Amino acid sequence: MNEKILLVEDEAAIRMALSDRLESEGYVVECAVDGEKGYQQALRNSYDILLLDVMLPRKSGFDMCRDLRGAGVNIPILMLTARDQVVDKVVGLRMGADDYLTKPFEPAELVARIEALLRRSRNPAGDAVRQYGELRIDLRGTTVTREGKPVPLSAREYRLLEYFVTHCGITLSRDELLREVWGYSTEVFSRTVDVHVGSLRQKIECDAKKPQLILTVPGLGYKFVG
Ligand code: CA
């Protein structure tokens, strides 16, 4: 079964590049060139996921998102924006978006986020318990054990681990981790992320010097691999 994506993007070059890429991944892609058309299309047809640019003619991605949620459309929505501003993300999430990607991005990054959202929407509760070798994470019970023994994590370490696990396979920048786990964004504190990743590795990795779960992506950030 091929999942169906609605891509609402007014820039022809980006629209074509993304739909080509997504079709090559096996998705069925339909496009809309402005917010009003996209909104009507999303109401009339059934899609598995919506990709909405924020800056769109006739109706912004934010307004589309808000109105679709208001109309009871609850499929996953991934917002795409050219502006790397925290306010955009906050507004987007408040309007009911599920995830957020800042342009320019690697197509592989978009695909990874789409897959993560589809996994969550297909199986919202089923993967509450994740097992990685000897490490077991119960996301609902918020408990972590290794070889059957509890791993004592601080609240912040747990939230960091939870964010990694729910974004498995996705490269996460220090800025994103700061925003999501600490709730603020500033370059000055990006060391904070490294310190916490270091202590988390000490607790969950077999050998913290050769991490197998939380990998460093040079120049970009970190990636949790299952
Ligand atoms: Ca645009």
C-alpha cells in the first residue's frame, strides 16, 4: 500500500524536487500551489500526511493547519518553512502541526521525518515500549532499564532520551534539542546538550566511548539509531 502525501508548496522548483524524491521513495504525491487550493484538496480527499509550506499565497500554511484541525482533519501535518525562527515553530505547533522542518533541508531528512510521523500515526500506542539490545525504554511508564536493572536518569536526561527515541534515525541539531528538551534556543548554551548527551551515554551505552545508540553527526548534532 502506497501512502498518499499532499504537498502544498508555491515554489515550483521545490515542489518538483520534493515530489520526485518522495515518489522515488514509493509515495503517491499530489501537489497544490496555494493554501486555498491545498485546503480544499485536503478536505475533499484522504491523505496519509500533509506537507505544508508556511509562506503560501491565498492562505498560509499556519491558517491551513488551524482550519483543517478545526474541520476535524487529524492526519499528520509536517510544516516546512524558510525561516529558522522559534516563533514559527511555536505558532505551527499551536495551530496543530505535528512536526516542523526548516528550509533548506536534505531530502533524506524530510523522508526520515515523514516515516517517523507515519509510524506514530499508524501505531500511536503500540510502540510505547522500545527495546534496544539490553536497553528497554517504557515511554508510557517513563522507566528505563538496562539488563533488567533500572537506569537512574534525571528528569532532563529522560526527556532528552525520550526525544531521541521518538525521533529515531533523524539527525537532531543542538538547537533543536535545546528548543525541544530545554525549551529555549541560544548558541551560548549548546554545550549544555553535549554535557547531557555525555552523561546519558554513560548510563545507557555499553561503552560510552564507542556509542552505539546516540551517534555524533559531525557539524550537525546527534542521531539516535535503534
Ligand atoms: Ca512559499
